[in-house]
Amino acid sequence: MPQRGDFVVFAPAQTPLITAHFGKVSPPFAKRVYGMPGDVVSRQSNVVRINGAEVARLKPTSSRGEPLAPGPVGRIPERCYYLGTAHKDGLDSRYADIGFVCANRIIGTGDSVL
């Protein structure tokens, strides 16, 4: 299972937003593990925190102007992870279209090549 800081490759849910941006069969996504099972995700205004440490900021809309729903908050369930990116425009667990990524959607782990 992934550890904090690992890159995880996963199959995203096929939501309308993901389909609009990536097609009917989305390619796998790769994000870094920011939150582990048992960690607590909280949100105040547009700031997302894990165990009190800021990890991301929410945007209200996508680059195309589509509304972006905030992702889940609370304790991360067993076998699930908060996956993120340092990129301010990244589509990751801070948004509901990705949410917590659980083991059944994980394809594997990897390393950054850049």
C-alpha cells in the first residue's frame, strides 16, 4: 500500500467534469499521497488542511468555468488516501470529482521522472 509522499496511479471516477476534460475513457491519474487512512481533512473557506497543516486551496471554477465542488472532509477511511498536487490548478482530492481515493481504484505507485 502507498505511503505518505508516494506517487499513486489511479483510475478516476468517470464524472461529467472528468469526461468533459479527459474523454469517455479517462487515462489514469498520478498524484502524490498527502493524507493517509486515519488522518483528518478539514476545510475553512478555500483552505484545505490535513491534520491542521495546509495542503491546498480550492478554486470555485475550472479553467473552463465549470463549478468545482469541494471534496470530502473528516477522517480518511481505511484503505483510502487524500491524493494531491502542488499545482494550484490540479484536479485532486480537494475536489469532489476525485475525493478520497480508495485501494480498489489504485493501479500502482511510481516515481517522478521530471
